Amino acid sequence: MLDAFATLFSPEYRRRTIVNSLLFTVSIVGLWAGSIYVPTAVTTIALREGALPAAAARLASYGSMVLSIATIVGCLMAPWLAERFGRRTAMGMYFVSLGVAVAIAFGYPFN
């Protein structure tokens, strides 16, 4: 097992391993930050638009629920997408989808 891990950092695979590790680290940190930030952002927007605190909290809960469900669906779809389109294309699709989702979810409400 240690040999297999060392192979990931051999000259042949080192660049690919580092780039993919950085990309997935960014996506994991982004998901974590989103899950922390979504309730605050939704609550702030709802209160700014005149919602009562209880309604704002309920909307924040719904926002967190949508994020959680989308995360689960994405994780379940990942193997199928990788088989169907190849792992590189599937990974590219995920990053493009993530960028679009962030632009829609956070760009639109804050305008």
C-alpha cells in the first residue's frame, strides 16, 4: 500500500496528483464554507427584505436543506458521470456546475 501511495508522487504522476489534490481541496473548502455561509446569507437577505426573524430562520433552514440534498445528489451522480463521460470531463462538469450554482445562489440575491 505504501508503494502505491509513493507512486502517486513519482515524477510521472506528481504534477497530476498535486493539481487534482488542490482542485478537490478547493471544492471541499468551498462546500464547507457554503454550508457555513448559506444560513447567514439567507437570513440576512430575508431580514433585509422585511421577513420576520422566524420566517428568516425557516428560509435559512430550507437553504441549508437544498445545499445538503444537492451535495448528496452530486455525490451519487459522480460515479455514473465518470463512467459515462470520463473522469476528467465529469470533474470539469462539476467545477463548471459549481461556478454557475455559486453565481446564481449568491450573485442574484445580493444584487
